[in-house]
Amino acid sequence: MANGAAMATASMASHALQPLLQQQQQQQSALARPWRRQVELCRLAAGRVIIRSQEPVEIRSSQGGGGVGGLDGRYRRTNGAQKSRTSAQASVLGELRSDVVAEVEDLRLQEAGSATGEESSGASNCGLEEVVDGENDERDEESRAVDADAGSSLGDGAISAAALAKEVARRRNFAIISHPDAGKTTLTEKLLLYGGAIHEAGAVKARRDARHATSDWMELEKQRGISITSTALVFESKGYQITLLDTPGHQDFGEDTYRTLAAADNAVMLVDAGKGLEPQTRKLFEVCRMRRLPIFTFINKMDRPALEPLELLDQIEREFGLSTYPVNWPIGSGDRFVGVYYRPQQQVHLFEKGKKHGSQEASVRVLPWGDPSLEDIIDRDLFQQLKEEIELLEELTPPLDMSKIYSGDLSPVYFGSAMNNFGVELFLESFLGYAVQPGSHKSDVGEVEPEYPHFTGFVFKLQANMDPKHRDKVAFVRVCSGQFTKGMKVQVARNGKTLTLTRPQKMFAQDRTTMETGYAGDVIGLNNPNAFCIGDTVYCGPRRTFPGIPSFSPELFSYMRNPNPSKYKQFLKGITELLGEGAVQVLYSVDTGRTDPILAAVGQLQFEVVQYRMQSEYGVETQLEPLSFSVARWVTGGWPALEKVGRIYNCATVKDQWGRPVLLFRNEWNVAQLLSEHASIGELAPYALPPDQTSMK
């Protein structure tokens, strides 16, 4: 009886204590969760790792007999008013691999952020971290109230309005547009040279020294001497942080250039002095005008036989309807090009051709206009011509109106030679003074000013395999407002997912360095494990969406086949990654028996680049089978609209990567015929945007 009563009493006590024990175990599990990934990382390293917190906690690697099970010690909450989880400060001892150290540091920062009221975070995934809904449910109501009182928001950095405005004011962001062979890549190199970003420029044609342009990092770009893909180059110069967006000049890559211009605040239009305005320059100018970008004109190759300067200005004003203001004026051309007259300061800049073929800064002699020695230095006929043209300019050109520059109605014009560095430094100094700082962007809830306190930005480019050793994927994000900080949490407007950006990078062509902060006008590189699409809006605070970036209507179509079945996995990976970065568009047959993708491009060179990259980056040889179509149209009504019409002729039905119907036609006449015979099909759009997945939930 006594034993039975004792057992009953013990059982009742056990049942009474069980909820308390379960609660204690849950608290310990919740407190230890953020460090589980760190423990796994520590297992990868040889030796011992010590983590110091309120009380010592020892973690041993698997070689030392610990591992995950080696986590010992106590985590405890502080008794402060906030009652948030105590942040353990990690001190990693021993010799760890550099990547392990980086991930441990990221986790330490994330845990420190959770103690100040941010949401708890999960495991790192290639520098991006998806936050699972409800993961921080253990936080008590008092902690939430403290967070709300502090005004904390999802991932926002803390910076005063004055400091934010100061950072924005020193940003300058621009893209260079030109026809192929106008010298765009050379000018880009020389701007980097005079901006102090590089010490020796590597012209594309300098094969004997095995040097190549900094901006042309892809192997095919080096071989052909052309720009194939856009890139961003960020550098500091003269108190400004400059973001130079290098764009392809070839018309087949116009879509990539269009996306890059969406991220630019200013445009530099490069014109060949010997050829004047060319077709691709005209097309890209229209894109700049549509976006109301300030346009600065650099007339290049004045060291070669050139058109008359007044004739070049007349071309720009007559064909573009764009007023011009010559900031400098050339002294001679071709072999007799000796310098420029700089109008704002009434100075003559005389150049001496260097022996390094333009790879280093040119020697410049500056004299005030009116210096008697000018008549002796400059040939008499050139000096007399310069004197007459200066008088003409002063009479005919009105004063420089900055408001017209900012509205895109007036273009400052510069003359020079990028190859020989003549006029490049003068252009850079003047441009930094005239260029507009980052401005507002339209969103679905109104204009977003750069001083808006919450971080916002959009993805304008995706690039795979910038680092061939690691097969990485990078998303280029243009910051539109607020302060970006490493480790902040952002939301993707398209699908509502929350991501932690733990490894942002400052771009300099192929080279990258870790970026701690960013402001409006900056371009940030983010590791992209299939988390982003071109045109995605990322934001903190209240939801807002910037206009998407549409794809061009393709004009060439080809099946891409893999002749080697053993390479199927590599083939599929290559197509998926190149599709993701927008190198080409990919369509698929509605016939389940046809699995080969259909590549859709604007120009033939895009196909060649894809085939080259499939071979060089993924080890897959491919074959192309051209299709006899030249027009693509997206059925905006979707499959229901297509089924309603029934059978249609003179076109092929395929689907895009999102499974939406696309019709392929041989010409525009077939499109008009279909619309006249089947008006009920609705709108046929020449381009498409990624679907808004939030509206599908």
C-alpha cells in the first residue's frame, strides 16, 4: 500500500512537472537554434573552436570528438525590459578556412541583430537567407512592443536624414552609349585611369602586352575586342562615388543595354568624329530620351580625320532635336589635333602625345586665353581659325542652362581623343560638376525620393559565372532610396519572400569586394541562388513596386539540341542559368514529345554567344536548328483566350518559361490577319513581364 501510494504520488508529481520541463526544453531549443548552423560549420574545421558568451560554451569539431553534440553550457535571457534573446559574441580560435570564418561572422551579426528587435534569422544560403514565417513566434509581447516603440522596420539601417542626403549628393551614376567601334570601351578605360581606379589602361587591341579592357572581362569579349555584356564599375574620384555602367555597343545586345539604362541617372553619348551619328547611336538615344536622362556628348577620335565640329553639332541638333552647348572646342583635327579650348575658364589645354600609347595619363599644358605665347605654340592658321570660332560660339550659344541639362533638352558637348587621353580628364571633371545626382523613381504608390528613409531598389541585370571557379550567379541591384546595409532583410515584391542579404558586393567589372553600405545611385551585387528575376523590386518598410523591365520582342528563333545524351545535366543547367540572366529568351513546344528548348533572340550574335558559353562554361557542344519565324506575341488573355478562339493558322503556339502562351508568326501581316479574323483573342503583346506571384496566392 505504502509503495503504491508513493508510486502514485511520484506519478502525479511527474505529470505536474512535465509541462514545466517541456517549456524549459522549448526555451533552450529556441535559444540555441541560431547557433546550430554555426556548430555545423565548426565541424568542418580542424582543431578547437571556443565561443564566448555569458558563460563559456565549448564546441569541438568532429575530429575533436564534439560536433553538434558537443554544444554545452547555458544560454539565458537577460532580465532587462526588452527581454530579447542575449547575443553571444563569437570568438573563433584556431585555423579555420576563410569561407567558414565568413559564414560564422555573418551568423554572429545576424544573432546580434536579433537582440535589437529584428526578426530571428535562419541558415545562410549562398549569401541569401529566406526567413520562414512564424520562426520568431517565441518572442514575447513585451519584446514586440519595445521593437515597435523603437520604430524598427524590416532590415532598415539607422541613418539621419542629413547624413542620408549628404551621401546621395556625392553619388554620380552614368552609362555610356555608342555605335560599335566608336571607342566606348577605350573611353571607359581612360575614365577609370583618370578617376584613379586603375594605374594603366589596357586597350582592347594591346595584344602584345596581353592586356585587355577592365570592363571586358568575358573571354569572348577579349577574343573579339567587343563588349558583349553590361557590367558595373564603382570607384571613388574627387570626392564622388562614381558608378559607371558599361554597355554593349552591338545592336544584337540592345536588350541588355536597355536594361542597364533603366539603372542610369545620366548618359554619355559617344560619337565618332569621322562618321558622325550612326544607326545604333540613334536607337539608344531614343531610349535615353524616353527616360528623360541628361545626355552628355563626347565626340571622340579627333586625332583622326574628322568632320567639321560645327557640322557634328548640326547633326545632333537636326536629327535629335537636341540643343547643344560646346563646353570645350577642338584645336585642329587628325595629326594636327593639339588641344582644346575650355570655355568655362577660358583656358587652352595643349596635349603632348605620350609614348605609352595612351595607357598612362597624357601631359597637359594649360594657358589662359590671351596669353601671347599661344600664337607661337599653335600653328598660325589653327590659331586664327580658333579665334574666329570662339567669337562665333560666344555670339550664337546662349548661357549654359542647368535645368535644361537635367531635363534632357540640352547636351553639353566635349571633343577629344580617348585613345591618346586628349580631353578625357577635362571631360571627367566637368561631367562630375554638371551631372545630376540620383533622383526619384516612379512606383505603384507614387514617386520614391532617394532620401526616402526605407531601402528600395530593383534588379536590372543577372549574370552567371562571373567567377568561373565558383560558378556563381550575381544579381545587379540599383539602389533607389534609403540606406542599404550588409545583413539587412528585404522583401521581394513579386513573390513576397523575405531575404537576408549577408554578402553584398561592390562591383568593378569581374572583381568584387564586400560592400557594407549603399545609397541611392549605387549598384550592388548580390549572390543569386534563383531568388531574383530581372525587374524585381526589393524593399524594406511599406510595400511598393517599381515598373518592371520588359523583354524585347525576339526576331530569331532556333531549337537548341544537345547531341551528347551524357551531357544532359550540364546542358539543362546551362540553359537554365543563361535563361535566368536574360542572355536569350527561351520558349518551349506545347508538344510534350519535343523537349529541346527554343532560343529566341534579337540578333544572331546572341546565339553565337550562348553556344560559346555553353561550351566554355558548361562543357556542352550544342547544335542550332533555325525556325522560319520572325515575330513573337504573348496572348495576354492566357490559355482561356486561346482555347476560346479554337484552331488558328499561319502561326505556331509555344509557351514561355512561366508556362504562358506565345504565338510565333512569319511576319507582321500574319499577326494583323489573326487579329482581324479572331478579334476575341484579345491583346497580343510584343513583350512580357514576370508574373506577379503575390496575386496568385
